[in-house]
Amino acid sequence: MFEEIYADLMALPKYERLRNRFPSVVDSVHDGYFSQDKKGNYKNTKGDTLDGHDTYNTIMRDKEWLLSFDCPLRFIWSHSALKEGWDNPNVFQVCTLVEQKSTFTARQKVGRGLRLCVNQDGERIEDKDINVLHVMANESFAEFATKLQKEIEDETGIKFGIIQLGLFSGLTYTDEIKTEKKITRNDAELLVAYLENKGLISSDKDKPATVTVADIQAVFENATTDELPPEVQAAAPTLAPVLVQAITASATAPSASRGGDGVNTDIPDVTISKHTAVETIAGATYTATTTTEKTVSYDDSKELIEHFEQKGYISKSGKIKDTMKEALLNGTLDLPQKFEAARERFETIIKKADTRPPIRDASKDVMAKLNKQVLLSPEFMEIWERIKHKTVYRVNVNQDTLKEQCIKALRELDPIPKARIVTRTANFSIDNPGVGFAETSTKTLDIDDGGAKLPDFLRMVDNECFILQRLYVDMLFESGRAKDFLNNPQLMTERFIETVQTKLHSMEIDGISYKKLDGEEYYLQEIFDSEELLANLDKNAIAVKNNERSVYDHIMYDPNSTTIEKPFALALNNDPEVQMFFKIPSKFKIETPIGIYNPDWAVYLDRNSEQKLYFIIETKGTLRLDGLRTPEHQKIHCGKRHFAAVDSGVELRTAVVWDDVKVRG
């Protein structure tokens, strides 16, 4: 029976590559690790009988041969064997044919597939997408899996899918606090003393120094925190505009003119004394940014969990709901403002808390089959003819504007410290909530790299940003960050690339335009190339009521978006005015500057044969695009420009529910 079924399956077109890569005859791809005694009873073989010798040698002794691609053996049938003592790392499927009578037996069989796999060179592969074990089991095995997960929870104190106080309590993170401060007279004197050392201010009232506005601006823009008095480093960025304002306000030259910010820009030079400068600066306000290390307390954790419960993210017992999963997926998780600085760490912890291994009810598995007749139907062609066209995009980026925006953003970056070694000491504790720690000390040591060779800044940046090289130099020096590059070349280069890419992508998206390509289109055979798709009615599929209204007989939705996409699919399925709808396959790709965009749904709506509407729909957890993560927002913007260029009567809409589209029409 096995050989007949295997031969039928391998003859299918979807296994053609496998068939060509491993052209083995069917009787060589399977073998059994058992033999029979004289009475016909199966017994465990140790390789000491003639019947079991060849199989035993292949499976137990010659592991290199068994793991090689040259060995045709793919299926091993075992009876009362392959429990302890058999270490084959490349087991990816375990199928149990008998009911598990003990937890110990089930653990042994699962254990056969929990080793890290190896490649053809015998090297361990740690890719989590490859090291996946599939267990085909009866109901008792599913019960075992649930019990095993429960045991892990009991033994480790970690609750899968449950938000507990211990997850956040003791967590440390960095927060920035901005406060408005006034420059005291003492601070003003220190700052003016710094200018005096630079030769810009004279202590002699009778002979005040003559300087230009540009002199004062330049000395502060190019100053590093190491040059300034520690007491007034935070006030330094505010000093230049305060002094400039005071200087130009006191100027009486009749030819002086004022810029848009009220500052005289045409004054070639002015005179100012130390006394005047101190009086001018004292009392001025500035914004001070303080970086602090914070620790999440027990009360903070309690407040956070109560917030999640009020938002409907978790149940009273702390169980994570689909609404929280959706918010994490869409980047719209609502956090109290006081915890915004720790958002990234909180989101990582919550995702790890929801790591229960999936158990799928195989009885609900279905094959979503392609309906080729639908692909030829007038209803399908009504919408396909409108969306099949390809486009090419162009971006219009003004180099001067990009330069200005990058310089401004670079100036606003925090100072880049010298490269340093940071040593942290902590006490670890293991208790019911899990593993916790508390830092006891932190030590830093600056790295003396005076003799180190500087990296090739232009080459590193040009490999990532792809604009004129002279702009990189202008941005670095005109932003005043050249000394930061000398301080810490690697970190400054990374921040520079990140800043330029962010501004460049934003300007590319704002100035993007698409043009329809004559004669270029997506072909049906390429987009709908799978005749069958495996799905599960509990996880990611619903049956189509009328098979003539969709491409497949089951609609497959994103299993990570069950609270959004499943209700949306059901609404389309139940709406009699929807003539055609389908989930757009991932091979339907729209090019954008920040990657590929694949829309969610295509819908053809006919209202009483009086009004025909065609939609491409992106389902999200919010209608507000500014509530989405920036890349998602930008890709949707590009998608709208693409369909506008196609100009075939199709409109891209965002929606949470079907009524968001249908009611607006």
C-alpha cells in the first residue's frame, strides 16, 4: 500500500523537482527496523540476525551513508525500536501508528526529532526555520503535547501565552527626560569664559572684541562636549542663537536687514564685551535632555498589566488575546506614555511569552483547490483585466532639500561618545516567575584609539545610501559631526547611514510616481500557479459558499490576523452583491523603494447591476495610516500610486471591516 500511494504522490507535478533530484525506485526509499521470529511475531532486532543485519547496519552503524543524499532511504518503519540509543539528527517527521500508552514512550519518540540537523559536511545547522519537527499523531498524542507543555510551565514557572508580573518586574531600560532650564549667572560666566578662551570675547570693556555672527555660530556648532565646561554642556547649543539674537538686536547699522526668524543676517561684524555677554546670556532658557536608567518596579508591572486588561489585550488571568497579537503585528500596541521608552523591550518580552508550540487538528485540514473555470469566467475577468498591468516607478529627490534635512537630523542626534568598554555586574536569581537579575555596578573604560586607522567612511556610506559622494562630505562637516566620527568612527557611521536612509526613503516615497508599462502584465499562470494549497479550517481557511465567486474553493487568510482577516473573509463570503473576491497571491508584487508590496484582497462588487465597483483592499487593525508602522504606511501609499497609474477604475482602500469599504462605495 505504501509503495502504491508513494508512486501516486510522486507523479504529481508539484513533486517534479524532488523526483528529478532523487530518482530512486520506490522499493528503495523505505525500510523497516524489525524482523520476525519463527512464529511470525515481530521482535526488536539488534542486527545479530541475517534478516536484520542490512537494515541494522544502515540505520544504526553507517550514519554517514544514511544522512547522505546518495542514500535513497527516506522512510523508516519501526516496531519496538528506535527509542533510546538512536541518534539521527535529520529527523523532521515522526508519525505514530499506535496509541501512546505512557508519557515516557511519547517523549522518547518526540526526542528522535529534537536534535539539531546537520548538512552534507556533518556541520550542525541552527536555522530555526529548518529545525522544525512535524509530529503526525492520534488524539492521545495531542493530549501528551498539551501535558508536556503544562509540565514545562510547572517546572520552569514560565506560562506560555500568559502575561505575568515577573515578566516585567526588574526590567531596566534607558529613558530620556527633557526639561526647560534657565542659564544661571554662574553658567553664563563659564560659557563666556569659554568664548574668551576662543578669542571671541574680550575682558577689557574699553577694547571689546570684534566678531561676526558666523564666528559665534561656528565655535559652538563645532565644539565637542570635551571642550566645554561640564556644568554647562547641556546649555551650549542654546547659547549661539541667544548671543546672535542679542548681538543683532543691538546693532544699529542702517543697512542691516532681518531674516525670517528676526535675526539680522547682513551685519558683517559687531563688537561685544565679556560683561555684555554675561548679562545677555544669564536668564535665557534652554531644553536639557537627561538620560537615566530606569527599573520597572512591582507596582509598574501591576499598572502595565491592568492597562493591558483594560485595553482588551489580555484576560483577567493574563492570557494573551488575539487583539494583542494583532497590535504587535501591526505595530499599534498601546502603552502608557511613561513606558514608551521601553516599548521595544516590552514588545520583545510579550512575543516570547506567547511561544506555545502549535497543535493543529489534522481532521480539520483541507486542500484548497484551484477552480480553473473561475479563471475563465466573465466575473473574474472583470477585475483581473483591471489589475493585471505592471508599472515602473520613478522617484524625484531634490538633492539640496535632502542635504538640508539630513544636516538638520544629524545635528539633532545625541553626542557620540568615545568607543568604550562597559562592564556590568549583576546578581541573578531563579524563582517562580522565572530568571531575574539586578545590576549591582557598571564600569566604563574609554578605548584609546589614537593610533587606529580610520575606516573608509565614503565607501561604507555609499554602499548603503547611493547618492552623490560629495553630499556625504557636506552633510558630515556642515552638521558639525566630523569630530564625532573621530571620536567613534563605527557608531557615527552607523548613525549617519541610518539618518540618511530614513530621510532618503521618506523623500522617495513623497516624490514617487508610477508609469504603466505597455504590454507588460502579470500572467495568470504565474500568479495562480498552485492547484492545491494545504489549509486548516480552525487556523487559516473558510469554505467558499459559491465556488463560482472565488478562485479557490477555500479562502485562506493570514493565521496571525484571525481577528481582522477571518471576519473580513466571512463578510465577503456572505455578501450577495460581491460577484468575485480572492486573496491576492504573494507572487503579485508591486515594486517600491522600500521593498515589495503585496496587497491583501481583490473584490468586484455589483450593486443591482447599476453600479460596478472594483477594489484592492488592505486589511489593517486601524483606518488611520499614521497609526501604522512607517514602512507599512509608505508601502500602502506606493500601492495607491501604482493603481492610480494603471487608471483602470480600481481603487486601493484600507479597511478594518468590509463595511468600511462597502458603505463608502
